[in-house]
Amino acid sequence: DIQLTQSPSSLSASIGDRVTITCRASHDIRSYLAWYQQKPGRAPTLLIYGASTLQSGVPLRFSGSGSGTDFSLTISGLQPEDFATYYCQHLNIYPLTFGGGTKVDIK
Amino acid sequence: EMQLLESGGGLVHPGTSLRLSCVGSGFVLNDHYISWVRQAPGKGLEWIGRSRNEANAYTTEYARSVEGRWKISRDESKNSVDLEMENAGVEDTAVYYCARGRDSTHRGAFDIWGQGTMVAVSS
């Protein structure tokens, strides 16, 4: 199975900060990676697919990059509504797996 | 509005079987791959399995943790994708979500999620 390792597992940041979360895959997954945001008590929502394509309706401050085994999600100018947990997911082969998550909270 | 809605959760005893349903609205459910994802209390997301779309004969794939134990099926009369959980254990306590693949391929990211249904397994 492909393992996804996210880092850091948590971080504290201030409004307006630039935040980067990384996701490393145990095997080459090409660009078949998605990023999700989840707020407490809510279902996840899709932010990025294909490693770098922004889902419709997602603010432009979110961006994704990477291919192969190393990926990142960047939030340029953190907003109050961005404090949440972020997950990466690969869609290359079965079983599909998620990273362990990165919790972003207020400094 | 395109939506998914799960139902069927509740409190059950270990060893019990349970059937969760995921009903879609605002889009043609049968055109899409539908996955089940769970989240244990305070934990991360775990993909359980998926049903491919009608064009791919609704074939299924499962995570190792549930393969051979649980089954995903479609009920066209109800416009639903169901998860049959046999022999549930305390480790299966979680919120269960269904999610839609955004395109008609196995690599479609999950663009629509239901609100989740809670399953608690306890004696």
C-alpha cells in the first residue's frame, strides 16, 4: 500500500501568514494527489486535485505543487476561515489512502 | 444543488450487522464512482472502499481492513450506494461518509461529501 506522510502534524500561524504543508508518498503517485480541508464536526471539502488544480470555488490563496513522491499545499495569506485540518490523499492505485492530517490553528 | 446524504448509523453491539445508505440528489448517481470514508473519533480519514459507476458495472474495491467482511452495493430503486457492515467491532466506531468521485475515472478526487452518519459499536 502507498503511505502518505504529512508534515508537520500541526502548526500555529497568524492571520496573513504564508503556510506550507508537505505530503510525501512512499511510492511514485505521479500527479494523482488531492488536498482536502476539514473543519470540526464537518465533512471534508476538496481544495486541490491533480496535485495542482484548484477546485471550483476555492480561493486563489490556496495552491498545490509537486509530482512523483513530494507534494505541498500552500496557503498564501492565512484567513480566519482557514484554521482547520488538512489532508492529502492519493488516487493512483488501490487502496486509496489519506495522509495523517495537519492541524492549522491560531498562534 | 448536488448532495449526498447518508443514513443508517446508530449504536450497535459488537458482532452486529448494519447497513448504511448514501442517497444522491442533483446529479446522476450512477454516472459516478462513490466511495465510503470513515473517521474514528479524534482520528484521521480512512478510505473504506468504493463502487465504480454503471459504465464499469458497479464493480467494487475495498481497503484491507474491511475486505471480505463488508460489502458495497448499489440499489437503483433507491438511487443509493449502500455499505453492508457485517460483524462490526468496537474498532469500527466512526463517522461514515460517502463521497463522489469528480469524474468518471478511478482517479477522480472526492468533490461532494455527505454530512456523515455516526456508528458507535459498544457493549
